[in-house]
Amino acid sequence: MKVAPITVFTFRDTEAISQALHPNPSSPLTRREESFEFSLERYGMKHLNASGNVSHFVDDRGAYKVSIVAMEHYEPPVLVCALNEVLDKITADKSSLPPTLLVPFLVESSKVKRQSKALRSDESKSLIFRIQIGQNTEIAQALLNKTQELPSSLQIQHETFACFLHLVNVMQIPTFFLIGQASQYLDNKSTKQHEIIHMIGEILASSTRLHFSHDKVVWNPEKTKGESKEPWRALYG
């Protein structure tokens, strides 16, 4: 799967960010859309696919400048297989350097732990934390001054994030995570998450020379679902 040297990788819960990123009015970039669907049969999943959409921002010479991958959300254990397959396709071209991935995550405060205790939503300021993997690319350098390094005292207990972090480490893909913390309480969720979405969107736009349209953010908060009861989860206690 061909992508630009700078690729924003999103999931369903952060798709609002990608939908609001557009070329600047004075920019020669144009937007191209495509979809992908990769079989997971090699993982023993004959009737499941890893699917999603890709937006490419292309200049007047046809060069890919920025891509945005919006992947469908999957639950473990399908998640690790689907994500591995998409990352494998993104890095399949060994004749060129792998793209730098910019990966935004919205993490509820209940999943951010400080010394084995959940961080209260009122303890968090609206900060965008970062975790950088791999070489210090030009785009990663541009993001350093706009984010705060994740303190070693904080632990993020989020399955999708943990899976992504592990895979890019193993595959040695330069990756820059942008992590925003949101309240898990529904009465605070809308305002807080909108604020974080806008902050991450502005950071990504200014670093990729795109435009973030606040009025284009389409996001509907959903109630937090209860713990899944799939039998495989019993293996993890």
C-alpha cells in the first residue's frame, strides 16, 4: 500500500481529526481517496479482513506529501492481526525508507495510571503527551516543541495503544504518538474531547502544512461500553 513519507494513522475514535484535515486554500495539494481491505486468512481468520480508508494529499507533480490512514477498529485478538497486516503493507516497499507515522490517541483518564492508581480527570490539564519511536525525523523534530514527553510515572493501559506500540517497536517504524487524555465521565466528555481533538488537529496541521477545519469535526460521543465478556479475556484474568 503506497503512502506518503508522512502518514497520519487513525482509528474510528480519532477519525474526527482526519476528517477535518484539508489542504490550505493557497496550497497546490489535492486530496485523493481510496479504500483498502486486506485478508486475514494467513492468521487463520478466513472470513475477516483488515479494512479502512486512505486520504492522500498530492502535489501538482503527483508526489504524495501526506497520507491519512483511517483503519476500522477491531477488538483483540483480531486487533493485533489486522494492525500487523496494515503496517506490513505500509512498509512493504523495502527500496525506500519507511514512512514516519503520526498516531493520535484519545485515552480516558481511567486508563492513565499513576503509581497503580487511576488519574482523576480533574488532575489533568489539556496537554498532549508524546512517545517517540525510532529515528528523529524532520517531522518528529517539528512536533517536539508542541507536545510534552509522557512522564515515566504515568502508565497507559489501553489495548490498542499497547498493541500499536509493540508492533512499531518490533518492525522498527519511526512513529510519533500524540496522546490526549479525556474524561471517562459522560457529562465532561463532550467538551473535554472536543478540546483535545482540536489541539491534536492543530498540532498535526501545523506540522504537516495542512489546514485543520474546526467546523468540519464530526464527532458524536458514545457511552462507555461495559467490559467485554468474550471467553478469551479470561486468559488475562
